[in-house]
Amino acid sequence: VKISQPTPVLSDVRGFLQLQGNTEDTLVSPYTEENFLPRGCVLRNTTWILGCVVYAGDDTKTRLNASASQLKFSNMQVNLNNCVRGLLAVLFGVCAYAVIMVISGAGVDEQDQADTDNLFIRCVIRFLMFCIMFYHVVPM
């Protein structure tokens, strides 16, 4: 049996069966997808069958077809995702600007400085506060 290398396409089966007899005559029979019985199929209305396993293990066509498919998105979904990313960038930019204005002295009060002495923690808390306040302003 001579068969082509395995490919994921189920109908792409090519090869030939070469039978040698007692004499020097050899019988060559082509092997195509019509002679191919995939795994799990049932052959009916026949009393016996002679078969040969040609693709086994990781080379099986079923295993080759089991690769992960790519996710498909419509153009509208891609554009909508880009719009949401842009709106989030604007929201975070506005919040960062507001934090910079507050920390630079435009709105610092003594109670705020007494609560947290660490500048980084104050910035994070202010940023989250502004995100909560401004998420209604920037349409999501």
C-alpha cells in the first residue's frame, strides 16, 4: 500500500494498492476517497470487508482536523471594540488629569493629608474615586 502524506482535508486521499502474485504480474489498484472509510463510520449491506489502517496516532485525519479554529468577529464587533477601548482611554486620561490637578495643590486639604501620608496611596484612591464619578460622563 502506497499512500500520500496525511492532510486535514478528509477527501484528499490518494495512493495505490499493489498486489504481487506468484508470477511476475503485479496488479495496481488506485486508492481514492471512495475506498476510504473514516474512523467511526459503519459499512452496511456487506458480509465481510478487508481493510488496512493507513493513518494512525497523531497522523489521523480526525486528529489533524481537531486543531483549534480561529475566532471570527464581524466588522461591527471590531469597530465597537475599538470604540470601547477609545472611551476607556479617554476616561482614564480624564481621571489621571484630575488626580494630577488635585495632587499638585489645586484641592489639597489638611484632612486628606492627615488620613494618608503616602502619596502613591492617595493617588490611587483619588484615581478610583474619579473613575467612579466620571464613568457616567464618558458614555460606555
